[in-house]
Amino acid sequence: MIRYDTVPDPASLTQWPFDAPESAYEILCGAPRASGRLDAGGPGHATRTGIWHCTAGTFACTEQGDELMTVLAGKGTLTDHATGTTQPLAPGTTLFLRDQSRVTWQITEDLTKVFFGHKASGY
């Protein structure tokens, strides 16, 4: 069993640079830095579960896989480019994003989320 009711020390996470070409990252403001930990699944698997942390800043990306997430700490907004819908992010916020959704993350307070992702073709 893995519990996700506490926020890990970001120093214990691995740096996840914004360099995956399929995600088409665009840094729009600041210098956000992401890190994370996979607790299950990952490369070559259809699912993955873990923790993601990002410092303040704004970036756009194309999501890779369907993802269910819950914010543990931090604040910001997430904007879906297709619909223009903006969702405030705060501890307890739970969202589902579809594979290939183009979104903008505006992180105003370092944000940590837990996630479960699925991509039928594998990550």
C-alpha cells in the first residue's frame, strides 16, 4: 500500500525536465521546474502512478495519456485549450484529463499532485 496523504520533500524526487517532444512544452512565464516519482508502471506499461511536483511558473503542454489527479499542495489554474475552461487548483482538487489534451498550467504556489495515468499504447 502506498499512502498519498502527505507531501514528500521535493529534494527526494527526480528531476523531470520539460523536454519530451511529444508533449510540446512551451514555457510561458517564469522558470518552472518539475520533478516526480513513479510508484507503479511507467515506460513500456499502459499505466503509471506517482507524484509530480512543480515550482511556480506557467507552461503549456499536450498531456500524454488519460490522467486522474488530485492536488496535495500548492495553488494555480489549469486551462483546457479546446474548451477554454479554467479550473482553479488547490489541495483536494481532483481532475481528469484526456490523452492529447492541450493545457496551460499556471502554478502560483509550488504544486504537488498524485496521479494515475493510462495510455493504451503504453508510455
